[in-house]
Amino acid sequence: MIEIAYFKEEKLIQKLPLEVQVSIRKILKILDDEYGKDRDKYEDDGGYVVVIEKKEDFKELEDKAYIDCNKVIAEYVDKIVCSSGEVYTNSLIICNNAYNCIRINTTEFKRLYD
């Protein structure tokens, strides 16, 4: 699982498809501009992006952020279609009025999670 909260950490997503990187960078820019570049990603308002890479990441997300991927209802879901043919989703999960978790995963996550 990749956890990224600040634009300055963009190196963490270099191995992801370009289209996914672009989507994550836009989110990180908004978080930095609106909530500050030096915020505490767990304590301050704003939130962070989580990239699910394997089945076990769902359990880690649940344990760490108390987000049950079986029950959570995303505020919105965007589809990211990559030139390689891969399809990812970008799901906004609102944890409280000013704290969000943005989950990025391949659409194969259904198979990963089952």
C-alpha cells in the first residue's frame, strides 16, 4: 500500500501508470493548497491518498484508518483509464467534515478483495 499526503512525496508514485500519477498529483496539490504543506496527515484536516496494491492492503487500511471497504460508501468514484488498457478507480471516502481518504486501486480490486 502506498500512502501519500503531500505533493513533495510524488516520487512514491513513479511506478504507477502516468494517468494515475496525474490524478494523484491533482489531489495532492489541492490538499497542500487548502490544508497546508506541513500538516500532520493523521492529526490535521485534509487527508491523504492510499494506493491499494494487493489484497492485504484492504485489511491494513481498515486497521489503520478504520475504513471497512465492505461497508464504506464513497462520496464519489472516478474511473481512470490508462493508455495501457488498465482501469483504476479514484474513490473519495469522507472520514469527517474536513478529513478525507482517497483510495486509488485497479478495477481488479473486486477480485483482489474477494
